[in-house]
Amino acid sequence: MSNEVIQMTDVSVAYNGTPVLDSINFSLDVGEFCYVIGRTGAGKSSFLKLIYKDVNPTKGLVKVADFDLSNLADKKIPYLRRRLGVVFQDFQLLPDRNVFDNVAFALRVTGQKKRFIKQRVIEVLGLVGLSHKRKAMPDDLSGGEKQRVVIARALANEPRLLLADEPTGNLDPEASASIMELLHQINNRGMSVLMVTHDYEVIRKFPNRTVQIENGSLQDIKVL
Ligand SMILES: Nc1ncnc2c1ncn2[C@@H]1O[C@H](COP(=O)(O)OP(=O)(O)OP(=O)(O)O)[C@@H](O)[C@H]1O
């Protein structure tokens, strides 16, 4: 296994001939935490989409969790995505199932045994501090608690990499800080984390490697 969970070499993305990312190079080490920032429309979502092969580069190489995405047939994409835990705004909880079932759902679709599922759901809910809410319905949770369930669900399959798109976007400062603490705690246990944010305050409070996407290029920056 390689020491890098993401490797992009000379990667470009264009939509209908309009370039969005231009010959970018990026790598994320196993166990690394990295923020991605950039203005609206800069290409952050396109960058994430490259990683889960929702977008193909017009040129360059993308490797994720030991998959070479240029050679990955469409029918194999689910295997890649199973190695990724995603915390996205548009990937919400199922409103008609309780917390336990929302997390278990992620495991049932991969065909795990019932006993294993129960054990693993209890474990990840414990990790995010929500064991006591396992029977609650999503509508009865606070925004921060919902986000914890989404994180638990993302972790259920023991992914190689956690992708988070604005995970603190809709939260008040206190809930936001507690989600950031949780993400760092998960990272300290060895999980690689790539997190898109607009919020410089979050980066200042929880400093880590930061890359900026601007005018089609990607570079490491220091946020002071
Ligand atoms: N499927 C598509 N077809 C055509 N253009 C697209 C497509 N997806 C994105 N774009 C364009 O590519 C550019 C980058 O979009 P992208 O969503 O990657 O930016 P972003 O940094 O994630 O923006 P935001 O912060 O607003 O989510 C934008 O100009 C957008 O309009």
C-alpha cells in the first residue's frame, strides 16, 4: 500500500472546453488532515468530484486509495466509493429512520452480517458521542448532532479517507467547534481527512495544512 491516499499529477478539468482546474498537482498522505479553500466557483467541488470519480480529468493522473482512476471501469466505481467516507451537505439523513438505522443503512448496502452491523454501529455512534441517541429520529436532533450522525455513517465502512464538504456550514460557532474537535480526534486515530471550507476562522482555530484553489491552480498556503 502506498503512503499517499490521494495522488494527482498534472490534472486538468474543463467543462465544455472551459478550464476549471489547470495542471494541478496534489497529494495527501495517509493520516494527513488538509483543508481546501477557494472562492465560489473556484473549482473545489470539481476537485472533490475527481476524487470519487464523478468527474474525469481532461488530462493527468488521479490515484485514490490505491485505485488508478484513469483505468477504473465505471462498474468498479462503487468499490472506490466504499473506501471513501463522505460528509456532504446534499447527502442527508433518511428522515423516516432512527439514528441507529441511518448508520446501519451504510453497512447493509455493502452486505455485512447483522451481528457485525450492530456491533459496528454501536462502536461508531460511541466514537461520535451519540450512543444515547441511537433511537432518536433525525428531526429530533440538533444540527450538530445530525452532523455527528452523518460522520458516524461516513466512518461505518472504515474508509481510507474522509471527504468533508463544508461540514460546519450550517452550524453555530459552538456546534461548529465541537464538529471540528471530532474531526481532529478522528484524524488523530489515523484517518486521512480532506475538508472543504470557506471559513478562515475554523482554520485559524484548528490549524492544519491548507491548499487554495484559485484561477485554476492549487497551492499550499499559510492562513495567519
Ligand atoms: N457539470 C458542469 N458543467 C458545466 N460547468 C460546470 C459544471 N460543474 C461546475 N461547473 C463550473 O465550473 C466552475 C467550478 O465549479 P465548482 O462547483 O467546482 O466550484 P466550487 O469552488 O465548488 O464552488 P462553490 O464554492 O460555489 O460550491 C464553476 O464556474 C461552475 O459553474
